[in-house]
Amino acid sequence: MGQPLRVGIVGAGKISGAYLTTLNRLTSVSVTVVTDLDVDRARVLARDAAAGGPRNEVEVAVVGSVAELVARDDVDAVLNLTIPAAHADVALTALGAGKHVYGEKPLAADRKEAEAVLAAARAAGLRVACAPDTVLGTGTQTARKAVDDGLIGRPIAATAFLTVPGHESWHPDPEFYYRPGGGPLLDMGPYYLSALVHLLGPVVKVTGASSRPRDERTVGSGPRAGQTFPVEVDTHITGVLEHAGGALSTLVMSFDVRAARLPRIEVHGTEASLSVPDPNGFDGPVEINRGADWETLPVSAGHRDAGRGTGLDDLAQALAEGRPHRASAELAAHVLDIMLTLLESADQARTLPVAGTCERPAPVTGPGN
């Protein structure tokens, strides 16, 4: 590989530290510039990027705005770690300045914004990638290889569960999760749905139902503990997804379950069943049951020791190799479409087609590749 992809980071919040842990050990990318609304926070991130990377002699600049960052000649790609409401605006600004983009999930707030980002990238001949990149780790990829190799026979069904009591139990400012744009599906669904598309392919129709058992929640920790706030979105969503290949996935995303022993994801075929690890992580055991005991499969695919930012590494390598990148904006747009259609199905009490689709991303073939 030639020169590293020079990356400007927009947003120096908590998630940026997780990204920097990964980026600082990569040779495919080099952080060159940081901007954030909080300039002190940006300075800390820039200092850590300069001190921790493999090219720590490179100065990491701090600038005052997104416009200033994307105008720089030492930025090839923008890592967009802003709040979800700003994802599309930042992406469009970067694309307009001729920069590739890798962003946190979701790709955009709605279908119109997502299509605008995709159209801008196509028109400019630029790449847009989007989290989650957890699906590129050994957990989902080993499970995918088992499906692709026919170890479970013909895939028939899958189940995916996120069942928790709600973020107010630990988050000091949880209101966002209960306002429009929040809720368990839009918050955590991208991890589960991206994994299901990798495992079983795109979704063609959905049937959904949802509920809002409580109209009010109470902050459980921090200086505001005991304060109540309104719930403005449904907090228990269940759905049946029909994949293009015919498999049916049952999805439950809930902020209303006190405790559960449900698996994260299981995939069932004509010959065997797979237990897939938490899609919010990169690794974990993949188990198969052919009718007797559960067996742990050896790691056979995916990036070992992966972390947030692995998708940006894949983007950099894809640009160098002239191949499609795996954490694609097209996949992210399809996942957003699935989630919005599922919520619309629940509201209308009927099955709805998912209008958009995507190519199933290429597998990560061998551990570490």
C-alpha cells in the first residue's frame, strides 16, 4: 500500500477515543486535522492522535469549523463523529469539497437525506462508508462463512434480540433516546440489521408492531437522578423481516425488558442452527448445533482484534486496491430503510415492502484480511 489516507476528524466526543485506539495502530490512515464545537476537546484528541500513531512525528492540526477542515489539502477523507442529526450535513459538506467520508451510524436522519448523500457521492466519484463496522470482525464473519459454506443447509430463519430496561438506568442525560429519532430500533437496530444482511442478504418486506408501555421515565444516575421526562416514541418494537432469499428473521428491539436470557442472534437452517455473538462487538464465539450438542466453530473469517475504525481501514485499503469497500453507504441506507419501513408498518398495522435494496457486502475472507 502507498501513502496513508489522510483523515480529518469532525467531532471529538466520547466515541472518538474508541476510534483513535484503532486508528493509532493502523498504517493505512493518518489523522491530520481535528475539529469540534468544543475546541479544548479537539485539542486533546489532536494531541492523542499525534502522540499515539505510527507516524507520531506528524503534527495534527486543530481548526475551528467543518468548512475549514474540508478545505485543507492534507485531508483526503472525513471521519464524521457528530451527532446523528448532523451526519448528512457534514457528509454533504465533505463530498462537496472533494473528500471521501466515513461516518458513524445512522447514515442520515431519513431516506431523503440518505439519498442526497448517495447522489452527491456518485456525482463526485467519491466513497461514503458508514458504521457499524462490527460486522467485519471475527464474530459475524465466521458465522457468515458457516452460512456460505452450507454448514447449516438452506437458511430458513433467524432471530435477533436487543432486550434491555432502558438507557435511563445508566445514562445521566437519556432524553435523546426517547425522542423522535431515538428508540431501541433506530439506536441499536443498525448493528443487528447490518449483521442480518451480511448473513442472509437484503430485506424485501417487513411486518411490524410496537408499543409504548410508559409515557414517562426517570433518570437513574448522575446529578439529575430522580428527574422524570416524557417518552415520545415507542420503546418495544417487534417485526418479521423477509429476506430476498426467502429466510424470515424475527426482530425484537426493546427498552422495556427488565431481564432476559435471549440470544443476540441465531440463524436456523435445514441442517443446523448457529448462535452468533453480540453484533455490537467485533468478536465472540460462534456455535453450531447439528442436532446434539452446541460446538464452537474455529475462527475462520473476519478481522482479528478489530475495533471502531476497522471500516475506515477497509475503506483506505479498498481505495488503494480499486475494490468496493464493505461498510458501504448503500448498506447503511438499506438498513435505515428497513428500520423506517418497520416503524411505518407498525403504525399502519400492515405488511409493507422495503423499497430500496443493496448488494450483500463482500465477506472478509480470512482472519486478519
